[in-house]
Amino acid sequence: MGKENCTTVTEFILLGLSDVPELRVFLSLLFLLIYGVTVLGNLGMTVLIQVSSRLHTPMYFFLSHLSFVDFCYSTVIVPKMLSNMLGKENTISFLGCMVQFYLFCTCVVTEVFLLAVMAYDRFVAICNPLLYMVTMSRTLCVELVSGCYLCGAVCSLIHLCLALEIPSYRSNVINHFFCDLPPLLSLACSDVTMNELVLYIVATLNEVITIIIIFTSYFLILVTILRMNSAEGRRKAFSTCASHLTAIVVFHGTILFIYCWPGSGSSMDTDKVTTVFYTIVIPMLNPLIYSLRNKDVKEALRKLVGSKNFF
């Protein structure tokens, strides 16, 4: 690559998901609807958990933070994406691109660890129910959640610092709908082997640690469930775990495919479609998967609505 093709960049052009006008309008309306449901579901869940005393338990404490994180990283991406899809200019400033990437990466890594913490919480609740409230004390819950946010911030800062060291780019056109790291690195003129290696190591390490925690927790949960004498108890435990595992498989599956699978970045169009699931769809589904199917949440919502004389 000749040096004459390399230059410093002050703004990037995001190609988005499609350049077909009719499809762009359809996708904009679809994603606007999904984002509206995401905001309503996640902020509504966070508020409901805060105002309902019956939901002041460790499990719902973690759920409130999961909802908050889902709202945040969806908001970091979707409004700007919709603006680009509906507007004539698909640009984002260099600073805006770096900020978007950092916030997005922080939220995603935080959610990866939050899912592991929630698996541990379910392990304690099912395997040691009598000691659950003692083991999962308020102090421990706050420390676990703080640790999740800290891991997200530190991992993102590492990637951001390395990205800021890239002196020039061969193009300012990013084949994606937001500023993600792999498509950004593909435009760099300088050697980005270290960036790619750190991305692979950090993402893989985070996945391995959290998946070990999740698998270990659910293996012990399964053993405990199979030893239960009550069929109703087994059914209830399986129902709770199935919802959690469904979201884990979808979320971690896309992360592994995009960031940890060798050569996955070779097909950017495939990566874009896959990314839609964990950046746009999953934040909408999580309130439904984790909470709205829960009897406690439904009862708390019913009491809240009833207290406001909606019925």
C-alpha cells in the first residue's frame, strides 16, 4: 500500500446495512420500533425494580443493572444509525467514532461479566437456598456489579489506547453501521497486528473466564435439580434456568463468532448481520426473557399500575 494513499482522518463515513433507499426506510422504521421497545422495556424494568419492595433481592438487583447496560449500549448505537439511514450524510467525526466504540465496548464487556454473575447468583439460590440472602449480601452484590463495570471500562480503555496510536488510514469509509474495532483496523495503513492480537486475547480471555463460571454454575444447578423430589420444584428451576441460558447462548455465540473465531472478520457483511442481533435485538429481548415471564415482576407491575388507579 503506497504511502500516498494514507492520510489522517477527521471523520468517517459509515456505509450502514444497505444502500437501497426502499430497504433503508424499511430498516429505519423496524429499528426505530425495536429501539422504542428496548427503551420502554429496559428503563421500565429498572424503575419497576427500584420502586417495588418485593423486587429488592439480589437477582433483581443484577437484572436492573443488566437492563441499564442494555439500554446504554443500544442508545450508543441505534440513534446515530437511524440518523445516518434517514439522512443524506452518513458521517461521524473521529472523536465521535472513538467515543462510540469505547462506550459500546464498555457496555458489552460489562454485560459479559454480568451474565456470569447472574449465573452464580442462580447457583447460590438453587443449590443453597437457605443461605442465599446471607451469601449474596448487599455488599457482595455491589462489589460484583462494580467489578463488572470496572472490567468493561479497563478492557475498552486498552483497545481505545491502541486504536488512538494508529497514525493514518487508507480510507475513511467504514463498512459497518457503527464504529466497531475490526472494520476500523482493516482501514489502517500501519501494522495493526498488536491491536488484533490484543483484541483476540482479551475477548477470548473474557469469554473463557465467564463461560467457565456459567458452565460450572449450571452444571451444579443441574445436579441439584435432578436430586429434587418435587416435580414442581424441578419444573420451576428448569424454567428459570432455560430463560437465562437462552439469552447467554445467543449473546455469547455472536461475541465468539465476531471477535474470537479466527478469520471471522473476512466477511464484513456477515459480521454486520450478526452484530445486529447483540446490539439491537438482544437488548429488546432481555427484559422479556429475564423478567416479564417472571411471576414476581408481573405481580409487582400489577400492583404498581393498580396503585396509580389505571384500572
